[in-house]
Amino acid sequence: MSKICIIGLGYIGLPTAAVLASNGNEVIGVDINERARNNLISGNPYPEEPGLQELLEKARENGKITASESPKEADTFIICVPTPFTLDKKADLSYVEDATNNLIPVLKKGDLIILESTVPPGTTRDIVCGAVEKAGFTVGEDVLVAFCPERVMPGKIVKELVENDRVIGGMNEKASQMAKAVYGSFSKGQLYLTDATTAEFVKLIENSFRDINIAFANELAIVSRDIGIDIWEAIELANKHPRVNIHNPGPGVGGHCIAVDPYFIIEMAKGKASFLALAREKNTHMPSYIVERSEEILGGLSGKKITLLGLAYKGDIGDPRESPALDIIALLKAKGVNCSVFDPHVEEGMIPELTGLDDSVKDSDLLIITTDHSIFKELDPEHVGSLVKNKMVFDTRHFIDRRKWESAGWNVSVIGVGK
Ligand SMILES: NC(=O)c1ccc[n+]([C@@H]2O[C@H](COP(=O)([O-])OP(=O)(O)OC[C@H]3O[C@@H](n4cnc5c(N)ncnc54)[C@H](O)[C@@H]3O)[C@@H](O)[C@H]2O)c1
């Protein structure tokens, strides 16, 4: 059994704490935010994740998990704090710096520090090892340091934490082996060992791969519509090729990973990552394209009411970080549109435009499906149609049942469909 301090109890840290605690480890969950600590203590966590509540309850009943505002003495420290970008698209590593500095007072010889936050290559060495050395410890002898990125999917975090393969990058072999033992206490996946800087880069190129492929699909969607093709049919057929896997187009890319991580490479590459930069540019342009198409559909935007169905960046989760819906709302409002949003997964009050279904669609000129929440498939087009001003819907996810809506009298436009 290991005593583990998890620093940062957000989307990643809280489930990690719960999984470690329910697999025989003693866990101290640390967060500077009271609400995040209460999520752990109350056993009623937000954001919701299937299986998380049960794991937390089990860990609490067994006395294996506690919450604290600051790091406490432990054998292992796992850092899961945010790594957003600044306004000029540079990695903001201040949270990693603070989290590392805050654990130094309780650090002792023999301890292991694992950085899980997604970071630019070299961060574990420069920031974490730098602070440890500055405190008088020798990295690799007194204190072991490793980087182990997270690759879970929101909505399946608990399952994927246990089942996914992981990459572990130690500052030396001993650190890799010690980190492997920590993850081996719960992981059923393969644990691949490498050095810290390679592991940092691996995480970034995984998400950059996806960003580039989504940008490709988005470009194809725009072109397909112009030349009179249905991109969804074309992609389905192209993906019958055994070595082709084209991703889905959509209104843009959101979340704390794919929309952020490529910038960490672009920043370090100093002009040599033009391919990644172009993909980012293509994907960040998509909200403008959605607004342009909405303008075409309505023949003008000023004074219109438009309802977005979905604020979250992804289906069936409540996370609106970097969501393209936020950009679409800002662009529509700048064009004099009265915007409303319905998203039953996003916490009430997150933005002023968020309301219940009937209020949000009432007197609307156009509905835009911005998120593929399962619940939107179950919407009754007759009921919604009785509330709106115009029965017009623009599906940017190719998600609703077009025939069902058309047979209820709706005019349905779909991204990438020109026939
Ligand atoms: N969310 C994902 O799906 C996902 C997937 C893979 C990797 N990641 C990476 O994991 C890291 C964490 O992401 P997240 O989504 O869990 O972030 P989050 O914002 O949900 O949670 C981070 C938590 O850290 C806390 N925190 C900040 N500074 C702190 C400090 N000095 N001491 C203690 N607590 C502190 C915050 O209060 C917050 O509760 C990021 O680097 C992210 O890129 C996230």
C-alpha cells in the first residue's frame, strides 16, 4: 500500500484519486478550490462520471481517502493541475509551478513525484526537477520524478483509467519503475516505459494527430457542400478502405486537450510546425463558417433569434471549455442575433444564454445543433415546432434524424451536405 497525494481534483485528478483509493492505496486529495475538495468529501461529484460516485463512496467507507487544502506527507505526489494557454497561445505553466512549489515543504528522501498534467516537452525536467533540486534534493537519488500523461475520454474516465494503456516517462529507470508500480496498482492496460521528455511529446502528438484529422474532415465538409456532395456518405465510403480513417467534421474543436495541446508544439517549434498551425487555424475558423452558413440559411442575421442546442464541446458531457459553441454565440451576438442555448448537461448559470428547452426555442428563427448529446435525438420535432417562429434547423454534427424532422415540416440543413 502506498500513501499518495493527488494535487488537483478536477476532471482527471478526482477520478484518479478515487481509482487509486479503491485499489488499496491511502489517498489525500489536494485542491486549492473548496468546491473541488467538497466534490471528494460529499461523494456527489461534479462533473458526473459513470462509476465515480460509487468508487468515492467505497474509498470513503474504507477510510482510504481524505481531502486537504495543501499537500501532506506522502510517498508519491501526482500533479493533475490545469495547463491552459495564454491569450497569445503560449503554455501557462503557472499552475504546475505552484503545485510543485507547494509540495516541496513536505517532500522527503525516497519520495516519487509524477506529473500528469499535459505540458510542453522539457517541463518535468525544468519545472518539477528544477524545484526539487533547488530545495536541496538530488533528482534520481533522493527524489524520483516521472511524467505520465492521461489519455482518458470524458464520459468514460473511470473505465478508461483502468483499461487504457499508458506511457510512463521517468527521469531515470528507477523513477519509471516506481511510477509503473503506482499505476500497476489499478491499471489493466500495458504500461510502456520511456524518458520524461518523450512521454511529454507523445501526449502532444496524440492530440495533434486528432486535431489535424478533424481539420481535414472540416475542410472536406466545406468543399463537399460547394460541389454538391454529402460528405458523410463520402467519408463512410472512403473509410471502407482498410487503411483510411477520416474523422468527423463539426462546428470546431473544443475541450482542454485537442484544442490546446498542439499549441505547445507550435510554440516550441518556432515556425517549423506550420502543418499543426494550419490545422489549428482551420478548426478555429469553423465557428465563423457555421455563422456564415446560418446567415445564408436565414438570408440575414440581424434581429433574428437563434437557439443553440448544446454548449458542451462533446456529446453527453457537461464541459464547455474551449467549446466552439461559445465562439458561435459571441459571433452571432456581434451580428445582432438574440442567442439562447439549451444544454441539460452543462451546469445552470454557466452563461446567461443557457435556459430550459421551451424557453430557449420559443420564437426562434433557427436551431443549431452544436453538440451531439443523446437527448437531442429524442427531441419531439412536433413539440419544438409548435414553439419556434421558423421550423429551420442546422445540424453541425449530422446527428438528428433528418427524415423525422422533415416529416414534421422542418427545413433541415446539415454541415457538409450539398445534395
Ligand atoms: N480533462 C481531460 O479530459 C484531460 C484528458 C487528458 C489530460 N488532461 C490534462 O490533465 C490536466 C488536468 O486537467 P483537468 O481537466 O483535470 O483540469 P481541471 O481544471 O478540471 O482541474 C484542475 C484542478 O486543479 C486545481 N488546482 C489548480 N492549481 C492548484 C494547486 N496549486 N494546488 C492544488 N490544486 C490546484 C484546480 O482548483 C482544479 O480543481 C491538464 O493538464 C489537462 O490538459 C485532461
